[in-house]
Amino acid sequence: MCERWADEHAGDPEEPRALVDAGWLTVRHGEAEGALSLFRRAAACDGEYRLDAHVGIVDQLYALGRATEAEHTQEDLRAHLDTCHDRVPALRCGRPIFCSMTPAHG
């Protein structure tokens, strides 16, 4: 359902956010492969929701039992967050466990 909506609204300025939201909705419906597809599409877009999409990708890779791929993706995301130095991007986490991926500041 969400993938069809995303296809119909491709190119919309709000597409990345909609893809991430649709991905988490798809997760709630127990469709890990569909959610992963939506998160990958959102990650391919530029903008502020790209990192959120990567969080969703990691989450779904783990849910699908693809731990090695998830760990590599998570390492890439952490490396990117480490380059942010004085500014931590706002991550809208679909699951609280991934909020711990943001670097500690203080």
C-alpha cells in the first residue's frame, strides 16, 4: 500500500519525509522487505531525512536477520555522525534503540 503511494508521488518535495514515514508504517504492518525498500528510496534522496532513512535501513536489516550488512551500514552511519563535530543532526528515530547512535556531547 505505502509503496504504491510512494510511486504515485515520486518527485514531490516532501517525498523523502513521506518515504521515511511510510517505511515506519510498513514496519508496523510487519512488512520488513517493503519497509527496507522505502527506506532505501528515501536514503537515495538529498536532504534532512536521508539519515533517518539510514536508521530505518539498519533496523530492517537486523529484523531480516542480515546482521553483517546491518553492522556495516550502522558503522557508516556512525562515521557520518562523527564528522558532524559541533552540530548533531536531528534524527527522528522510529525505534528508540537507534537514538543511542548519535554522538554524546557535553
